[in-house]
Amino acid sequence: MSNRLDGLKAALELSPDNHALRLVLAEALVEEGYAPEALDHYEQLFDAGELAHDDLVLAGTLAVDHGRLQLAARCLEAARRTGVVGGTADLEDVLRAALVDGGVARTAIDPEEPAPAVAAHVPDEETRFVDVGGLEAVKKAIHRTIVLPFQRPDLYERYGRRAGGGVLLYGPPGCGKTLLARATAGECGVPFLNVRMEDVLDPMYGVSERRLHEAFTDARMRAPCVLFIDELDAIAFARRKQQGSAGRALVDQLLQELDAIGAENQGILVLAATNAPWDVDDALKRPGRFDRVVFVSPPDVPARRAILQLALADRPQEGINLDALAERTAQFSGADLRALVERAVDMVIDEALEGGTDVPIRGSHLEAALRALRPTTTDWLRTARNYVEFANHGGRYDDVVEYLRTVPKQR
Amino acid sequence: MTVAFEQARRYLEMGRSRQALEVLAELDSSTTDSPEAYILRGYALIGLGRHDDAAEAARSGLAQTPEAVQLLHVLAMAEAGQGRLAEAEAAILAALEQEPEDVTLLCEYAETLMRGAQLWKADQLLRLAAEIDPEAAEWREGRVTLAYLRGDDHHAASLSRELLAEHPESIHGHRMLGLHELNEGRPGAATERFAEAVRSRPEEERFATEARAARARVRNPLWWPTTLLLRDGSWLVLFGGLFLCGGVAAMGAETLGVILFLLLIVVYLWALIAPAVLE
């Protein structure tokens, strides 16, 4: 290392907050071929908000060259946000190429101790609507309002509609909201990125917001794609009900990310799911954010039949009347129906072990399993009934009201 | 595992004790017996009304860290929930010894004292809490309960309005004001108040039951005489009715006057017995 670099480093040690000096050192390190070390300094400047707009693309490109993809993505994001034009598109291209071609890229957070491998290339989702049992009306609505605008943006743009935006799926647990979101990504032929509560929440101040931002940055890099936020109510719990400030900051962050939909989020379809839409902050349900709200109800009779058929497929069975079983499992969720079949299978295995011969699944096994189970949607339906009865202002939950008319009241 | 704790905390804040317990059940052996786990488990169990289990969790945690304030708080709530007020008081005093200016603890202590009918002492504690943190909702909620327990319904209603002005989402404020409106013969306003509580916590069946009961008084005409009787100035209506009966009789329609008088008596008697019959 040259005397000049040593001198600069010594000077920086004496005044570590001198950002101009740190920038000079970073540039000198690049000139003399010590790019990885230079990137550390660029990152420190970036974190301190002292990296000049003009240097964002330079630092981002350097980061891509040396596998620091996370830093590169942050630089690109900041460059877009601050309106840097020159080089932004090139940086995006090289970053996208690095993400896709690398197969699995290592995102070095600390260059000396690389972070765990991050799957860089997310393949297009393969789940399709045919893989989702029942829910025909919901699938049709999603196809018309989400998939078609995504596949034919030109057509919709002519009429002033644009692809993308946010869709909120809500309903009782176990009724296929996540599967439906996957299938939506599959129908659009784009990757599916899943953000769960545990991926975001962190007790350290500011970390939850940063993680959420990173999830959106990642999605922007991979656009077109579906970004799916599971348990939206937990991530964006209504601020009016919150006592602490940490949760509020997370809602603010999510609002910021969603409000970028017109420009930076082009090609990102943000889907979210929740069991408790009434606990989601109201600001998120306003136009431009999650303005399309879709009720995913417990499966109806044909859907239950389809789910049971799917769950029993490829298993030895004899004389099962699926129609009768579907009739008798009102309010069972998809997960409940699968649990019913699994319980029946357990009984069959027990019998086979006792008798020493193979026993097929019969209607009697399913009947016995049915007697031991109750639908898990009951509590949700009771809560939903309470809510829509007293707080369905504006008719936002009219679909639920309609569905509840078909359900006998529980005591 | 701190992420799991954060998840559990979030669920507790959302009033989802069952989900918090599910997250805590997944903790590994190194964290499942930590004080933090016992604290969160304790609050979740209290949320589910399992006070004996919550007390057990708090004691297990206290065996490791005998002076953990939050565990003592959990223990106090759990003991009070089981009606063991002396034990609850001992636990809350132990907690207050370490955190004498903790508003939540002071208000918890006041609530315990209110359960034991020590209203004067509870009042002093709430005043102290108000001095320490004038913005807090807890002492305002306690003050509403205190006024109600003292039988001063109008003061309780006025304090509820103050509470809601400062903390519009206070479920306690809405319910107490709803109760007052109902007792004052204004079931429509009461329904609105109870509906606010349902809006905040639709999973709480008792809130919905209260709202339905209030709404029934609006919708069912059999309730209307009772509603009228409860209102301020209802005696004026009664005297007005009697005057009308007398006037009709004096004008020569004696039979009609008698019929109206009997009708008035029947309606009045019905207004008195309707709550017992209809509820």
C-alpha cells in the first residue's frame, strides 16, 4: 500500500467523522486496486447519508463487481430516489444480470465473514389456479382484476388502468390465501416473493423498517414479480390501537414503500393476506395502496369435494361418497379437510398394523375422523359476524355479510 | 429467539393471546425457561383467562429472578383474577418497592384495592399516577371505575368523556359511557358506544353481547316504556298522562278517560317489570 493511502488512513483514524476525507480515501483505494476495502468506506458514507448523489452509481457498480449485491441494490435504490439519471439504468442491468446469472449469490454484509447464501434467482412461480381447489368466483375476480391487467398492460393502459398495485386477501385461516397468492404469481408468470412477519419484526430499533425496505428493494430488482406480505395485520397493525411507537414506524415505512407504486414499483404486484382486515391500519386500505380487497371464504360444497378428492388422490380407497362428505363438512377450511383425511389415514394405518394386511380408506374412517374434528373457521366467523354487524361502515365487508347469511349462527 | 419474543409481544399488543402462546411454545430449550419467556407467557395466559396457569408461570420465572418487576406484575394480576386479593397486593407491593413511580403498577394496585372496596386508598394511588404521567390512559380509566363504584354515575360519565377526548380508542371509556347511556334511557347512544368497543376488539364476544342488548332496546317496542321511564324528566310524561286522562274525563268522555288511565297504569307497570321479563 502506498504512502499516500497510509497517510489518508492515519488521518481518518484521527478524525473518523470527516466524511470528505473518507471519500478521498475510498477513491484512492479504488485507484490503487483495493476495491473491497473502498467499498467498506463507501458503505459507511452511505449509512451516514454522506455519499454524494453522483457517487451512488459509481459505488453501486463497484459493489456489483465485487459481489456486494445488497450494497449495490441500496445504492441503486437511493440513486432512483434522488433522481440520478446517468448510469442508473446500466447499474440496474448489471445488478439484475448478477442476480440472475449468479444462481446463488453471496451477499457480503461483512466482507470478512460472508453472510449466509441468499437465493439470488427466484424462478417464476409454477402454481396455477387449477392447483387451488374451488374458490372459482374468487379466482375469476382475481383473473379479471389482477392477472389480465398484468398480462395485457397495453390494453388496460388505453383505458387508463395500470398493472400492479396492491391487493388484500382476507378470510379465515387455512382457506388458501397464500396458495391463491402463489397461484396469482403463477398465472402472471412471475416470481413469488414471500415476506412473513418473522422476516420483518426485530426488537432492535429501526431494523424492522430496514428489513421491510430491503424486501421491497429486492422485489424492485426482480420486477416483474409478486411480493406477498403474509399476516399484514401483524406488520401493519392499526396505529390507532397501538400504544408503542415502534409498530407505527413500521406502518409508516410500509406506506412509503407502497406509495412508490406509480414509479419505482412498476411491475410489482403487492399481495397481502390477513385473517383480521379490521386490524390493518386504515391508511393501507385507501386507494392506491391495498385498494382491492378480496374475501377468501371457507370452501363451498364443490370446492370441499375438490379438496377432498385432491387430498385422497393416490391413496388406496374404497367406496367413499365424496359428495356426502362434502355436504357434511360445512365451514371446514381447506386445512381442516386435509387434517380430516390425515386423521382417517392414521386410523387406516393403525388397522393395517393390527391386522397385518393392507386396508383401504373407507367412508367409515372418514366418518370417524369427522366426529373427532370441528371446523377451525368457527371463531373467525363469529368474530367477523361481530365486526360486520356493528362496524361495516361503507360496506367494505359486504362479501362477508353475504357469506354469513349462509352460515347458521353459533352460540 | 429475540424475534420470537418480538412476535409474541406483537400478538399480545394485538390482543391475540392464543397466537402469542403458540409462538412461545416453539421456543428452544435455551430460551423457553428465560424470564422474558415467563413474562410473555404469563401475560398471554392472563389474556386467555387462565389465571392459575399465569400465576404458575410467574412463580416459575420468579424462582429464577425473584425481583423481576414484570413477573411480579403478572403474579399480581393472576392472583387478583383468582380473587386472592391479599396475595395480589403482596405481589404488587413487592413490584412497587422496586419501581415506585411505575404508573401501570400504581393503577394495577388501585384496581386491586377497588376490588377489595378500599376506594379511598385507590383514589390516592390514581392521583399519584396522574401526577407522575398526566398523559397515561390507565389512571383515567381507573378514575372512571372508581366514580362508578362510588355510585356517582354522572361523574363517571363525565370522566369517561374526558378519557375518550384524550384517548379516543379507550375500550373501557366507550363501555362505561355506553353503560351510562343505557341507564339513562338512551339505548341508541349506548349502542354506538358498545359498537366502538366491538370495532376495536371484535373477537371479544361479551362486547358484542352488550351491543346487541343495547340495540334490542332500540328495536324492540316492548323496551320503549322502560327507556322512557329511565330518562330525565320521565315524571313529567307521567303527570302529563294523568293530566290528559283527567282532562278527557272532565270534558265528558269519562269512559275514555278511565281507559286512558288504565292504559297508563299498564304501560307504567310494564316499564317496571320489562327488564326482568325481557332480559
